[in-house]
Amino acid sequence: MLKVENLDKSFGGIHAIRNCSLIVEEETITGLIGPNGAGKTTMFNLITGFHEPDSGQVFFKDEDITDLTPHEIFEKNLFRTFQITREIQEMTVLENLMLIPRNQTGENLWNSWFNRSLVSQQEDQFKEKALEVLEFLEMKDRKYDLAMNLPGGEKKLLDLGRMMMAEPEMVLLDEPGSGVPPSLQTKVNDYVREISREQGITFLVVEHDMHIIMDLCDPIIVLVDGQTLTKGSPDEIKNNQQVIEAYLGT
């Protein structure tokens, strides 16, 4: 589903990604871990067009997306979340979801003036779908709450809801456990597994919490100093001496 080949990126004197290659197989929930400064977030930014690589290529479904902008990559059905959620705070939870679908009729000025019935019909369809998503996430009672008033854990759930509205083929999840209480984190993991299984969505997950990664992801890729150190099952990663040394030192 995703292939990174010989990617390289420097910021001034900092060599963040060093000739790095990795592969994410279709319909897997793949983890991406590494010590602080390993290059995980930079890798996400390179894949999704927020940074331009100095060299190397990114392929999504065998198509070269290296030089595409973030919105062009989104159009290819590759979606990402952020460690700090980016909901539109002054909109309600329901409005945040309805904003996401592509190619909305009402975005065309002509339609918004002269074809309002078609616009309204499509909005009703998106509203119905958004309510189904909120019911799946057990957040239907929050639909008219402003997004700014949600606690951190529910903002992460809103991120998942926005992802479901986008109907992507692959999602890059950045720190899904950040700011989420342990009682809600189990629910987030369950939702990700269910979405992956029922909708065939591929996930690449960056997470510092090893309990979350080991419970959710298989396989797991380890980055160290901007390079791929190893890839394997949770058990293989836990028992890999190189991984232990990378995290704890020799």
C-alpha cells in the first residue's frame, strides 16, 4: 500500500531522515516506533507532503506521490491525523464531520446560488452519515457541542470520525494515545481494529506508549537516527536486543 524508498531529509545541520526505506502492507495496522528524535513525525510529514524530501521517493499504491501537496495526497485517499488534534473549534462536532467529504456540491458558487435543492439534498446525506459515525463512536449526544469543549480523549475520537467521513484507503495515525485516559484508550484501539477489519483501511501508527503499540499493531517498524532498524511482530520487537539498546542504551 505504501512504499518509501531511500528517503533523505535534513533541516540545517540536523539530518532527520537518512536514506530510509520502509513498506506498509495493505490492510495491516503497522506500528512505527523509535526513541525521541528518531524521525517518526518527520517521516509522516514527508509522506503526506508537509515537507519535501532532499532525495528519495514515496509511493502510494504504486503511484509516485513524492512531489504532491498535502491536499493532493488527501485526494488520493491517504489521510493523516496529528498528535495535537486540529478540529475546527468554533464548529460543532457534527459540523466538523460534515465538512470532511470531498467534492461537495455546495462548494460550487453556481450551485450554492441556483441549485440549492441539490446542495440541501447532499447535505442531508452527509448529516445522516455523520450521525451514523457518531453513533459508532458513542458520541451522538455530543453532536451539537462545540469541538473546543470536548475533552482530549473525545477529540481523538472526533479525529477518527473525521477519518471515517473521508473514506480513505490508508490512515497515518499520529499518537492516538496522546491525552487519552487509559479507560478510553482501549476503546480507541478497538475502534481502529474494527474500522480496519470492516472497511479494509490500512493504518500506520506512530505512538510512544509501548502498551498501545504492542496491543494494536502487527507488524512494527523501528526507526533509529532516521533509519529503519528492524521490522517484526510485537514479540520479535520486544525481544530484539538492538531495539532494547536503542531505547535504553548499551
